[in-house]
Amino acid sequence: MPLYLDEVWLKDPSPDRVKEFVGMIGAAAKSPASVGAPEEVRFVAGPWASNEEPKVIFVVDIPDHSATFQVFATYVSKGLVEKRRLTPIVAWSDVEKMAQQL
């Protein structure tokens, strides 16, 4: 299962846009397809909010991350999302296995 740490920044932290953003992320956490993500995308953990900047963080299983471009590009073009960062992550046991091979 290809896991990613997904960070999404809110563009405009005005009260109305925060409510819209929270609603969109909440809907995505329950059903990513409800906000336009491919059916195979699945939330694994989160969402969590940063207390230092206007962003949410979650872990997702995305078999093909290029398939999520459309949904995020749409939210960027509508001015809701500032940017997104996807970081591929692996289990700690994979890191330990690599270290043993050094």
C-alpha cells in the first residue's frame, strides 16, 4: 500500500473560507470520492490541523497519486487551497531493514 503524508494549506483563512475548507476536509476524510478523489484513495490517519499555519495533515493510501491532480488543481483554481505537499512514507521496519543491509 503506497502511503503518503499529505499536507494541504488553506489559501484564505477568513471565517467563511475556513468553514468551507473544514467541510471539504471533513467530507474527504469520510469519503475521498465525495470531493472528487478517485475511488481507490483511502484515508489511513488524520486529519489533523497544524497550530502554527493554516494547514491540515493526514496519511493517505494513494495507489496512483497522479490521479489526484484534478481534484487538488480544482481547489487551487477556486482559491480554497494554497498548495499541497505529498511525501511518500514507509514503515519504520523498512528503514531498519535498510540499515541492517548497510
